[in-house]
Amino acid sequence: MARRIADGILAVGAEPFLDEVEIEAGEDFDDKILSFLERADELLVLLTPWALNRPYVWAELGAAWGRRIPIVGVLHGMTPTELQKRDGVPVFLKKRNLIDINSIDTYFQQVRRRVKQRRRIRGKR
């Protein structure tokens, strides 16, 4: 699922980061992720019951929150209510307008619009 989302992001002109593709054998996992997050305009996180048990997901969310970049949560295999009831989910994530995986095309359209806007702004400099 993550690879399909990354393909959709790439198709609309944005640069996705997918650890299984971007991090090669022997590379420092933390450095690679933090380097990408330092220059990211936003973070999309696939929220599944399994993902919520992974420490790296929480580290990435914390880094994005600390930078105050948009955090887009995509729910897969759980509902917003289930996420809200789950212990340990930070308030900053619970307050977000989350996307159900079945509405991911709406997100891609939003990203396409933002990419075009950023290119126009950068072109004027």
C-alpha cells in the first residue's frame, strides 16, 4: 500500500520518501530519514494498527510536528474513532483531518495543486 501511495505522489510531481526504496543496505536509517524530513514540505503517514506500534513512525511524526510542517494521516485498517481511542496517540495527531485510504485520490489532487503553486512561487524568485 505504501508503495502505491508513493507512486501516486510521484505522479503528481512531488517527491515521496519510502524507506524501503530510499535506504540502502548499510546506510544509517536515522540519518537518512532525518535528512529527508529536514527538507520535506509535509509528511504523509500511513496509519495502520501495525504502524502505530513502530517506534520510527512516532519519531517521524515527532520530527514533522517539531518542524510544524503539515502531517497528513491516511487511515488504513482502522477508523478515526479507533485511532482516537488508542492509548498513546498524541493530541497533535488526533486533532488532524485524517484521510481514509479510499479517499487517497482527493489527497493526490491536493498535492498536485500545492506542487503547482510552489513551482509558480519559486519561478517568481
